[in-house]
Amino acid sequence: DIQMTQSPSSLSASVGDKVTITCRASQSIDGHLNWYQHKPRKAPRLLIYGASSLESGVPSRFSGSGSATDFTLTISVLQPEDFATYYCQQTYDTPPTFGQGTKVEIK
Amino acid sequence: QVQLVQSGAEVKRPGASVKISCKASGYTFSIHYVHWVRQAPGQGLEWMGWINPNTGGTYYAQKFQDWVTMTRDTSIGTAYMELQRLTSDATAVYYCTRDQGESYNDAFDVWGQGTMVTVSS
């Protein structure tokens, strides 16, 4: 199975900050990388697919980049509703695997 | 409105079985694979398997092969996941989710609200 490693595991940030989360795959996954936002007692929400494509309805402050094994999710200006856990996921190979998550907390 | 609506929370004894439903609406059910993902307490997201709603074909993660069964009823646009021989390790929130594309290897773009399954004696 392809292992996905996110860093950091958690971070504290303030409203208005720029936040960057990285995700590394154990082998090349081309651009088959997706990002999800997950809040407690809610369903996960797709933010970015194909490494850099913004899902419909997702604010433009979210962006994704990267290829092969190294990927980044950036939140350009953190908003109060963005405090959540973020997961990367590869869909290059079966089984699809998720990173361990990055919890974004209020500083 | 495209949505997946899951059945309600369940409390089961060890050794029992549970069957969770996932009703699709707002799109053609047979086109998009349905995946199941779970989150155990304090843990991350874990993929369990998929079902092809058109053919009924399934693929399960190796970890779940011996105790999960995914089925569907195309007449009512509903997918099901049955978990057998439950142990406390099965306590988790279970999500159904739709594959964005027409196969099994795209992003998961629509999610059910989750079903909490608690296994306790």
C-alpha cells in the first residue's frame, strides 16, 4: 500500500494567517492527490482533487500544488470556519490511502 | 440536490451484525461507485472498500475482507454495508461516499452524514 505522510500533525494559527500543509507519498502518485476538510460530527468535504483542481463551491483561498511524491495544501487567509482537520488522499493505486491528518487549531 | 443519506446510529453486542444503508438522490445511482470509509475514535479516515452500483461488483480492503459485505438495491438507489461478527474494534463512524468519476479511482466528492456504530457488551 502507498503510505501518505502529512506534516505537521497539528498547528496553531490565527485568523488571517497563511497556512501550509504538506503531504508526501511513499512512491510517485503522479497528480492523483486529493485534499479533504473534516470537522467534528460532520462529513468530510472534498476541497482539492487532482492535486490542484478546486472543487466546486470551495473558496478560492484554498489551493493545492505538487506532483509525484510531494504535495501542498495552502490556505491563503485563514478564516474562523477553516479550523478543522485536513487529510490528503492518494487515488493513484488501490487501496486509496489517507494521510494521518493535520489538525488546524486556533492560536 | 446531490446527496447521500445514511441510516441512524446503532448499538450492538459483540458477535452481532449490523447493516448500514446509504440512499442516493439527485444523480444517477448506477454511474458512480460508492465507497465506504470509517473513522474510529481518535483515529483518521480509513478506506474499507467499494461497490459498483451498476454491476454489484465489490472490492474490499484486505483488513475488512472477512467481515464486511457491500450490496446495493438499484431500484431504490441505495447501497448497504453489513459488518459481521462485531468486536469492540468495530466501534467507529462509518461513511458512504461517492466516487467523483465513473470508476473507482477518483476523488470522493459527496459524503453521507455518517453512521455511528458502537459495539459494547
